[in-house]
Amino acid sequence: MSISREAGEKILVEQRLAVESIRTFLNSKTSYDVLPVSYRLIVLDTSLLVKKSLNVLLQNNIVSAPLWDSQTSRFAGLLTSSDFINVIQYYFSNPDKFELVDKLQLDGLKDIERAIGVDPLDTASIHPSRPLYEACLKMMESRSGRIPLIDKDEETHREIVVSVLTQYRILKFVALNCRETHFLQRPIGELDIISQQNIRSCHMTTPVIDVIQLLTQAGVSSVPIVDDNGFLLNVYEAVDVLGLIKGGIYNDLSLSVGEALMRRSDDFEGVYTCTVNDKLSTIMDNIRKSRVHRFFVVDANGKLMGVLTLSDILKYILLGTN
């Protein structure tokens, strides 16, 4: 047996053992272990106007918030950028009802979603004392990048919104606490975790409303921006829509993506890229160091080849056959 073959088999074995160890780690921890010692939680009442809820998200630099139904004293779902995109699409398709947008309350989102035929508000949740592995699986089942943590008061048995757990926070927790991530030495191109088929992209001249429709149709949180030759230039994210409509301008959607990017906030995290030859250990190290939510896979010249999402990485760790 050649040295290179022995080395290759050693990498395969070490990666399999590392993934198994990370799974054991996730089963041994709870969501409480991931939460910081001190944090801020913003919960919105379902009677709040949609336009006011948008201002709350932007003012506090957050992209989602749990909803609370004060009439039933129960958790009512998770408000995300997708819900605002649904509102935009509804009023873009029904301009005669545009004057109602200022009066729309959060509890009216279900009617909007029903009218345009999209999935209703995500109400998936998990108890924070359940194993972290279970929380990850439930997050995957709901096809969401986050899941609310709901506890119950021991005396009144009323629900308590504890926090919202995200894929990024989980993967960073793993990267910080599992030295086994250093043994994830196989190139990501070998792991079948890169989305390469039917990648939706746009150009700098594409109207924002067209990109919004792409986000909805593909069920993704971002659309890469490429030039005429397919080289990656930037990315337009679902959260960018929030800043665009913060002034209540739902009719300013014919502007181009390039023009919209001029209004992007200064705290934009940037575009992260990788190649099929990058090791998963390197990807995890980047997650540990930076607030990254996806990697665009490019070739040596910067041409877009695919997308590696945090969901893809988490699914591999939880269910991959290695």
C-alpha cells in the first residue's frame, strides 16, 4: 500500500471519528449551554403593526423575533425577513390594497400568506433543556436557520420564550468547543454537501422585485450577484429587503440590485468564498472567527460554482455517512 493511500485512509477514518465525536458532544449538551451568560431578547406582540415591528428589528439590529399572542398567553411563531417579503409580494400583486399596509398587524400575516400560497408562519419550537442534537434535527425539519426555545413556568404552566437558537450559534459553539473539528480534513468537494444544481443568481441591473421573487421561489435567504460571465461580484440577502422598506416604501422595488446595495448598512458581514478543495476544518475555523452564514463556492478564477450553507454543514454533521 502506498504512503499516499495510507494517508488518505487515515484522513477518512479520522474524519468519521471526528463527526461521531461531535454528534456525541451535541447529544451531551442542551440549548442552555449555547446561550451566553447575558443576552437581550425582544418578543413582539401579535397585535403590533407590521411596520412598527420592522422598525423594532432594524433599530435593534436583529433579523428575527419571537411572537407572543397576549390573548392566549402563548408563543405564536417566529417573525423573519421572509414574512416581510411575503407582504411585499402581496401588495405588489394587489396594488389596489396598498393603503391597508399601514394598518396591517402581525396577526394578519397568516391571511397574507394564505392569499399568496406560501407556508404559514413558522411555529416550530423546542424546550431549551432538550439535547442540542435534538434541537438541530428539529431545526432541519422546519427548514429554518433558527428555532425558538420555549420553556414553561413550573407554577402557572404558562409558556416562557427563553431565546432563539440559530445554526450559526450552534456551529460556532462546536467550532469553539470541539477540538475534533481539526480532524475534518476531507475537501468539501468530496462530501456531497455543496449545492451546485439550479443555483439562482442575478446581475447588478436586475430589479429588486425580481430578486425577491427568486428568494421566495427558491426558498433561499440570499441570491448571488454575478457578472455576464458568471463571476461572483456580491450577494443580495433577504435581510437587505428590510433596510429597503424601512421607510414604508413598498413601491420602490423597481430599482436595480446595484442601486439597492448602496443603501446597505455599514455592518454588512461581507461575502465569504471557498473552493471545492477547502477542508471542512478550514470552513469551521472561519465560522469560529467570523459571523458567516454561507460560503459561495468559486473556481480558481472566481467563477461561481455553487453554495455551501450552514444548513448543509449541519446536516452533514448530524446525518452524513462520512
